[in-house]
Amino acid sequence: MKINPEYNSKEKLLNLYNKPLLELVFEAATVHRKFHNPREVQMSSLLSIKTGGCPEDCGYCPQAARYHTDVEAHKLMSVETVIEQAKNAKNNGSSRLCMGAAWRDVRDNKDFDSVIEMVQAVNDLDMEVCCTLGMLNEDQAVRLKNAGLFAYNHNLDSSPDFYKDIISTREYEQRLDTIGNARKAGISVCSGGIIGMGEAIEDRVGLLWSYMQMENPPESIPINALVAVEGTPLADQKPIEQWEMIRMVATTRIAFPETMVRLSAGRTKMSMEGQALCFMAGAGSIFAGDKLLTTPNPEFNEDKEMFDILGLITKEPFANGEKPVSKPDEKIIERKRKEAERAAQIEANRGTKVEGFEPRKVVSENN
Ligand code: SAM
Ligand code: DTB
Ligand code: SF4
């Protein structure tokens, strides 16, 4: 049962969201227990592999170049640093690593080759690898899949209507296309949204309704509360009450009984009791570590204490799907072959110095 047939209209979903809170939590907890082990919560880590400087205008995002925030633009992280960070995350109990890039879309260049190598390396560590890199075409999705990518994260963020108030540089339809491309390549889909951006409750339900209409709804739905960042258009947005987060998690759980509902951004503003109700209502994962992509998250020790107090246990990797096999990437092999050929040619040129003739010097390999 990918979606719950009892809630087959927007109106029914809206009534569900508005149910007396404890009734809603009880119903969600009942569904949760049928399909999941309620003690298990997955710890995932986020890693910003390419921070800031993004050309898009997502109103919530501190990484958009056009907003004046404290986030500085960096170039792509090295594969070695990613491996080191992934090992740290694994040692701290994370079974999944989500690598995020502040890109509008993926380009077929050396940076993408490096991301392919990152995916292969993290998959080799027996962690679920997730990427969120912006828009993706079918070929790129296939390369990621072959590298060993477990999931692709691409959020619809809100209802189609409210989306237009938040983002103008990318259409809702384009987001659906990217999700479709990941799906076609056989990658597990992670897609969710943000509450607290000034949307109506109908928009929260509208987001869920978009997923309900999919032939294959996401295996994973992250629910974020807006982290209002100074310098972004949504900086002065009033924080939502944690009851709203609990309602959104519970409604998502009931509507998508088999899906992993992730309690994502916004936990620093929640109490342990508020988070406990989210776990009760079906949240099966948190982001662990003191940083999300660029904004703060609860300290590792705080979460450890919360797990101990609530009797939660961490979820093992690949409980919801087999570990992908990493295959060699043809494009990288071909690029490395050409580079080696060029290097050999340069070497050979050095050896064929003819008396009275100076061979032309090669200034840069990238020319
Ligand atoms: N650039 C890629 C993209 O937009 O698809 C990937 C990275 S982007 C930061 C990933 C997601 O993080 C966004 O779709 C949004 O849902 C979430 N996000 C970004 N800024 C946020 C904020 N201030 N509060 C809550 N969620 C946020
Ligand atoms: C998702 O839905 N939430 C995560 C993950 N997918 C990539 C990102 C949250 C980002 C919060 C803002 C920041 O730290 O920059
Ligand atoms: Fe860029 Fe993604 Fe931020 Fe939008 S959410 S501005 S696409 S990094």
C-alpha cells in the first residue's frame, strides 16, 4: 500500500491534518506500527559538497548568490575530504550520507565526474548515498545510479500554487521531470517540502496531494520547518509552532504508510517532547550532526541523549532496499585514458629533442 486509499481527495487530507491533535497522532502511530519498527530512527548526515553561489532565487535559501547572507561561495569539496567526512558520520552512527550542491542543475563536466567518484567511495563504506544536486537529465541519473547512488533528493517544497510565490527561476514541472528521471534510472526518490514559509494549510496538503498523484510516490519524504536566514526574503517569517510540524509528520505518515518520513530542518527550535511526538507520529529519521547544509542543527550529544531517553535505536543502512553495486564509470575511464595519452605524448616529445630545434612548450593541459 504505497498510498492510503482512505485519503483519496484533498478535502479528506485537509480534514485529516485538522483532526484533534492527539487523535491525529494516535491514528498516525497506529499506521506507523503496522509498517515500521517504531523504535528505529535512521541517523542521516548532510554534507554540503558545493556551498553557495547558486543562481536560483529560492526565497528560503541562504545559498542563493543574489541574497546577502553570511554564506560564502566555495568550489567543490575534494573526494578525499568527502571520504573523511563520511567516515566521521558513520563513526557517529549515521547510516546515510546526503551530499548537497548549490547548483541549479548538473553539468557534464569534471565536477560531476568528481561527484560520481564521491558516490562510489561512500557506497564502498556501506552507507546509503543520497545526492541533491538540482536538476538532472536521464543520462546523468543513469551515471549516478551506476556509481552506486541509493537515493536522489529533489523537493517540490510546497503546493504548485504557493511554489510560485517562493521560486521563479525553476518551474514545478521541471522539478517533477527531475524526479521522473531519477525514478526512470531506478534510483529511490526522496522528495518533500518546507512548512513555515507563510503558506496556508491547504498548501501543505497540496504538497502531499502532488505526491499522492504520482504513479510511484517517493520512498522518502523529508519534512522541513523553514530555517529563517538573515538576508533571504523569508528572513522575517514568524517561526511555526511545533504542533504544526507534528501535524505535518502525522498526516504524511498516514497518507503514505510505507514511506520514510524524515524529520528534517528546524529541530533546533523544537523541544525533545515535540520531537518525541513526531517520532510517535511516524518520523523515522533525523539529520544528525551540528550542521545541516549551512545552518545549525542539534549537537550530536544532545541527539544521543534524546535517543537514550526515548528508547530509540538507530536504523541500519539498506533496511529499505538493497545496497547498490558501484560500477566503473565509462566517461571517467575515457577521460583518464585521454589524460594519460596526453601525458605520454608530452613525455615522448621531451625525448625527441632534435639538435638546433626546441619543441613548443605545453603551457596547460586544459587548454
Ligand atoms: N540546489 C539543489 C536543489 O535546490 O535542488 C539542492 C540543495 S537545496 C539546499 C535542498 C533543499 O533544502 C531545498 O529544496 C529545500 O527544500 C531545503 N532548504 C533549503 N534552504 C532551507 C531553509 N532555509 N529551511 C528549510 N529547508 C531549506
Ligand atoms: C531536505 O529536505 N532537507 C535537507 C536535505 N533535504 C538536503 C536540507 C536542509 C537545508 C536547510 C538549510 C541549510 O542548512 O542550508
Ligand atoms: Fe540553489 Fe538549491 Fe538553494 Fe534553490 S535551494 S537557491 S537551487 S541551492
